[in-house]
Amino acid sequence: MELPLRKELRPKPGEPEDSAWIWGPDDELGRLNLQTPERVKKALETVSTGEIVALGLPFDEVTPPCFDRPAFKVKIIPEGDAMSYDDVYELNPQSTSQWDGFRHFAHVPTGYFYNGTVPKDIIGANAATKCGMQAWAARGIAGRGLLLDFDRYAEANNIKPVYYDNYKISYAELVNVAQMQGIDLKPAAQGGDVQIGDILLIRSGFMKNARSLTDEQRAKYHLRPLHFGPDDGQRYIGVEQSDEMLDFLHDSYFSGVAGDQPAFESWPSHKDYYLHEKLLALWGCPIGELWDLEKLAEKCAERKQWTFFLTSAPNHVKGGISSTANALAII
């Protein structure tokens, strides 16, 4: 099928402006559809050593959780004569390394979630499972990962990011990061190195910084007041909201994007939109947040290769909103 550029989008009557619901009225996968068997097989060519790098934080990180989310709890339960044990988790998947699903964030002006899903599909007497995490889980996620190491670039250029404000990583800076890594950040169709279906990872340095702080220092930032809007007390580094970034994220046809920061995008937005609306609700592109990219960044720098095979097994929860990331890079 043809994959239109953002400027070429022509939503059907009743669909939101800038929407790209192009895989049919029953689609629940969005850009995961780009992970065709041919592309997944091609992605295996990035593997040189076979080393596995886990990309998930411990379930109790970050501490305390951001965005007023509850902390992870585990209870050990003895079975019978205490010769065996079970455990029970109490977990909000979005308190740790996660995927935001298509039911997480709506297009604010219309209230639509991906592919016409509405709140009554998600909660209430007539709730269904449309666009729930079960659709991703039944399929799985696999493809070529592409890491842009903004933190390494920032250190090399004496740039001092502010991790606990809505510090904006610009599209121009991502282009510079890519150039430092020997990557042309244009789609392959335009002569660049980005392949359709790639999974984009951006290392901001947030997790490295968070781990350098004490619990008390993190709490000062993570427990700031939460209220949706430009004055939100929750403030975090991320990619900027701009036309250049929108065109890049849309026209590259990534099958997913993720980062080590709490919201992927700079939070809160000072524009009249959030990237969450565009990526999740309008384009069907999964967003990963709070991924542990430290070891992967080291390995990529050692190899001087910033692509790898990436796989994830989302939690199989009917009607689920999100999932722990459960992601691995194989290099």
C-alpha cells in the first residue's frame, strides 16, 4: 500500500485532521502493521554477536513513580507446607519501562482514540476490547531498532540538558546526533538510512541522571503536582513539539518510538497539541517510555553500529491500556 507523507494526508469525513487511519476500520495494530515478515527477517541482518541486552528497568524503578502513579508492590505467598511459593504483583505498567497503548491518550479536540475508538469502548457498561493491548500481544513486536544517543552528543558538545523541565530536544539536534553516529536521518526513499518499520529509540540521559540522585532528590521532582496543561508540575525532558518533528516522526514510518524519559516528548507541551495525540490516536504509533538504554548505548558505541534487532512481548491483557515494555535488543 502507498504510505502518504504527512502533508498528503486526506482523512475521511468525520475523521480528525492529520489522522492516518489507513489500515481499515477494524485495525488495532496501527504502524505495527509495518513489521512485515520481510522487514523482520531483514532486521536480523543487524545482529553480529548475538548478545542480548535487556531494555527494561526493575519494576520498582523509577522511585517514586512519575505522574502520581502508584509504586510497585510484590507479595510472596507460601504454598502448602512452605516448600513452594507464589508471588502476587500490584503494578501500574506505566510506572516503569512501558508501552503506551492506543487506549492511553486521545486526540484532545475530538475525544477519539486510535481508529475511532471512543471512551465508551474503554470503560463503562458497554466497554469492549477495541484497540486493547491484547491485539499487540497476540502479534508481538519485532524489527530493526535505531538508537539516537542524544546524551552522548550533548556531553561531546558541552550541552547541559535540564532533565526536570520541559527541555526540548529539537529535530535539528536529532539530525546532528545521527550525523555524529554516521547516520543520515532521512527515510531511505529520500536517500537516507531510516527504513520503513524501524523502531526509533532516543536516549536523553534522563535515566542516567535519575539514578545519580537520592530518593529524596528524585521525590522533589517526581511528586510535583499533576495537572494537565502547560503549567503541569510534572516536567520532563523529551523531543520537541514542532512541525519539523511531526513531519519526521510521521514520514519516517517508524513502527514504534521509545526513549528513556518519562513521556518521550517534552512535558508539558506548550503547543496546542501533544505528540501523544499524534502518535497514538492519529497515526497508531506505539510510544515506549522509561526504557533502560544505558548498556545498549555503550554496546552501540563500542560497535560503532546503532542498529540492532529489537523484540518485545506486550502483556496479553484484554482491553489493556498499556504494558510493561518486556523489550530486548539483540546486537
